[in-house]
Amino acid sequence: MSDKPQVSKVEKIKESSRGLRGTLAEELVNGAPNFEADSLQLLKFHGIYQQDDRDARNRSGSGMEKAYSMMIRGRIPGGRMSAKQYLEFDKLADLYGNGGLRLTTRQSIQYHGVLKEKMKDLIKGIHESMLSTICACGDVVRNVTQAPNPLGDAELAKLDEPSNLISDHFAARSNAYVEIWLDGERVDPQSEQEDPIYGTNYLPRKFKIAVTRAGDNSVDLFTNDLALAATFEKGEITGYHYYVGGGLGKNHRNAKTYPRLASHLGWAAADKMIQVCESVIAVQKDFGDRKDRKHARLKYLLEDRGLDWFRTEVEKRTGFSLEQKPEPDWSFVDYLGWHERSDGTLSFGLHILSGRIIDKENEPVKTAIREAVETFQPEVQITPDQDLVFMGLPADSREKFEAIFEDKQLAISPKGSVYSRALACPALPTCGLALAEAERFLPDLLADIQSSLDRHGLSEKPPVIRMTGCPNGCARPYSAELAFVGRSAGIYAVYVGGNPEGTRLVQEISDTVPVDRLPGLVDEMFTLWKKEGKEGESFGDYSNRVGLEPFQALIAD
């Protein structure tokens, strides 16, 4: 009997992929509209997911070929882009995608509806803009998120360098990306140097990193595998608090899966940053579960082995001890609307519900944003809440900027207070994991919730609301105040009890709520909140204080 440990099928695919090559190059030109099953795992490392139109699948019935297309995601550290880069991404959506862009909760941009034969041209276009798609998905360090900086704050600007450094340092070293997508010179995989960080089997699962300033939780820091919170003295970064083991994915039918908020590992000086990050990742690489992918995220290693064990393993690799300094207090920093920057220019944070930038009938959102970027040439930053901040606008540009949107009958402010921090994942029709609607249903639900807030006089303290079509947590539902998670078609699990700061998980009140019951249930919960809530108490704090029973009684009735 072999002493070699059992591993999942995906582990075997990675190990035998010849540096993430597999048969991708051959399949790319074989005339089929889709890739083979094993190749789907490798595509992720190149920033690609294969999808199909599930609406078309339902219309066609069984026996019909699926309407395949690709979702392609950019690697955009901190969501920061020049005007030229944004305009290139905008153009590529029209040339090779479905005409739209989707801003992600990890400050990236996704293209949907890309046909197989157009993939190379799209990725080449992204490369020519000085960005890429490499490692935007897969069992590697994904897109690094970073606190938005609408004010041009000098300290927050200092985070650009570590975010870029982490992104570059932990990108996969395989030449496969250049060979397959950019027509680069082919290298014999046998002679290619093994990836110094990832080896041949990469990480057990995806690995998410966030960078922020201590106290600023606009990145939802606690939901990441690894988060760095910079401390400052006289405007310079002195070091970082490190948080480990956050992650939100779970499975409705598997009690061994659950969301977890990151734990404080310790603090280390700024010049030790890469060393600490490498060591944290190395412990996950060495000890993470490679047999069960549902148990493979860093959070499960922390739960199974304990924080003290994990810290010891990290310190074995760094050669020094992490300091145990007091943790900062956390708050969410708003960036929507107009702000004056430190250099006298302006910024504007544009709310984009669910991050979807596409022209619809009577709603030419994509055209308006493109016109604004072409006119003012601002830097832009995608935010972790799927919004877009225009930075460096001339001090006298406000009226002209607003006119671009108003002339197209587009509102530049959220429709109501509850919209500003609401998130939804794409779900149907493109996501293969979706069990129920999310993005397509959220606008109607928010309209009902806003009406309820207005009716109860609660619109000045709207709860953070998030909705997903499955329990994997892409729109971060478990760190919201009120969340709806798809259980099956038209059925949702409902959660309450998080807080506006994102430092507490929600709790489930029911997992069998019909979609048409949601507006009424929320209104009834708000009735209790209005009646029993303390002055200034958020919905999340109220529901956490009173517990689940009052809300569960509403469903039982």
C-alpha cells in the first residue's frame, strides 16, 4: 500500500498540468465551444471560468447543447486603474464580451459572455493595458484588495506599494500564461524552474489577501485568508497587524463547513511584510487539506489546529516572534458622493448596484461612465462594495461631471439609503453554482425594503444587506447585518445579527423562506426594531441583542 497521502482529483490535475498548461492550447483551437472537464480547473489559474446560459438551458430542454461562454476576470491590485486602462477594458467588453463590465467585491472587473474563439484577443487586450488575468482565480493568491482612497489621503496612498508588491510576488511563475494567451515563446515544462512559492501543486484552495490602514474596514478585512492593517508614525508605515483565517463559503448540507472571521495573529515591522506573508502562505501550503476541497481553506486549518499552533508554525519560518499589540477599533469608511482631495482636486464615488456596468434601454450607464472618463481622464478605483471612485477630477468639474449623467436621465446617487452598501452576486443565469436568483432579484427587494425603512422612519440607519444565489458567500452575506442566501429555486435562508463595521457574523433565523415572503418578513422585523431598538442602535446590533427567537416567531406565525 502506498504511503502517499490521498488527495482530491483537482490536486492530481494541478500536479500533472505541466505548469498549468494541460491541454489548454490544443483545446483552444479544436473548434468545440467548450473545454474539457480537467481543463476547467486549470483555466481558473488563468483568470477564467467556463459558464453557460442557464436561461437558455431551461428553454432548450434536455438533449440540447449548452450555450457556453467564458467569464474572464482581471488582476487589478487594489482596484486601481488609470483612465487609459479603464477605457481599454470598456472597449474590450464591446469587442469580445457581452458589452458589459462587472465590478467585483475583490476590486476587479469581470467579462461575461466571452466566446471561446475570442478569449485570446480579450486577454491580449488586457495585457496591452499593462494588466493581466493571471491568478485572478484558482488555488493561488487572488486579486489583492485595498482600502479605497477618495480623499487622496497620504497614508492610504502608501498602501499602493505593499498591495502591488504582494500581487507581483505571489503571482504564479509559470510561462504557460504567456505561451497560451500572448503567443509567447514556448518553454519546455521539464526545463522550467519550479515555482518557488507554489511548487507544482499550488495551494490547497484560493487565498484572499486584503491591505488596509488600521481601523479602516472598508475592505471587509475579517473575511480574508490574510489581511494586513498598516500602522503609521509621521506618515510612514511602521508595520502591520496580521489577521488570518477569514472566509465565508459554506455548504447548506455540510455542517462541517461554515463562515469564519479572521483572527489577530500579531504585529510585525514593515520591512518584514513579505517574509510574514510568505510564511503564512507556506503553512497553509504545507498543512492545508488537499483531500477535501470543502475543508481546504485556511480557516479550517486554524479551527482544527488552533491559533497558537498556527502562530508557532509561522514564527518557525520567519525566525522571529510576532508582537501582540492591542488591536485597533474598526469602522466602515464611506466613499460615495463628492469629496475634496488633499491636493485640491475632487473625487466622486459612484454607486453601481451589484457592480454591473452595461447599457440598458433608457439606462446607458456604461456610456455615461466612459464619457466621464474620456472627458476628465481621472484615475479610478473599484471598491470592495462594487462601486467606482473617480479621483483627481478638476476642482471646477462638478457641474459638468453631473451633467453627463443627468443628460442621460441617470441618477448619480443611490435610489435610497439602503442601496448604498447592498451587494449581490451574479447568480443566475451565468453562475453554475447558483441555487436561486440574486443580482436580478435584488433591485425589487431593495425597493420594498427602502419603502419599509421610510414607513418606519428608519431610513437614516439602513442595514447592510447582501444577497447571494448559493451559500459560497461571494457577496459576503455572512458579514452583513441582514442577508438572504439562496437555498433552492425561490427559497432563501435568512440571516441577521452582523454589524455595520463588519466585525461580527450573522446568524440564521430560517433556511426555508419563500421569495415572496421576504418583503413582508423584513417589514415585520423592522416593526420590532422600531418598537424595541435603542436610540441609534443599528438593525444588526438590535437583532444581535434580542436574539433569534423574536424573528423566528414571525416565520412560525
